[in-house]
Amino acid sequence: MKKKANDSHLTPRSAMREGRKENIHPCPNCLGTDVIFIATQNLIHEGKLVCGDCGRFIKWTPKRANQVKQLDTQKLIAQLLASGTGLSKWEVCFLWSVKGQKKLSPKQRETLNKIANGRKL
């Protein structure tokens, strides 16, 4: 496999140091541990991880902005559940049902915003 000039070669330890990946598993094809991060442009992913030994695709890496958005949403849900005061039984059930989801539907996001805007955190 040819490397492009902008590719960065990451070993499992350097990948963790770079903050690219928390836990890198061996390649399912050859069990190699060398990982190459390839940045993707104009896609929904930040990049992809491929095996440095056999070139097999391992995993897409999400964009940092999406990860931050997911964390902010989960923090908001946790704060609402922790406050607990003034929430109806339906609102509590709704918050528990969306807790831990990576992505909310537009209706779920709208409902979450209505619940949050009705409360002072």
C-alpha cells in the first residue's frame, strides 16, 4: 500500500498519545498492531484507520465536533436527571430513554431543548 504525503503513521502507543484513538485493537485480518490514520476530506468522518501491515480498513474516526456535541448532550441530560426537581414522570422517562444515545432525532433534540429551557441548571 502506498502512503500519501499527508498520511501519518501511528503505532498503538503513538496513536493514543496523539489522542486519535483511546483503544486500538489488532487488525482482524493479520493481527498487526501498526495503524495508519488517513485524514478524509469532505466526509462525515475525520479520517479512517487502516492496518499498516496489510492495508485493511479498520475503523472510521468521528469528527471532534460531533464528539463534543455528543458529550455536551449527555452532560445536559445528566444535569437534568440530577436536578430532578420539577420534572414530570414523563420527562424523567424520556431523559432515561435518550441517555447514552450517540445521536438524537430532531424531535428528541427539540423535546430535550424544551425540557432544558423550562429549567434553570
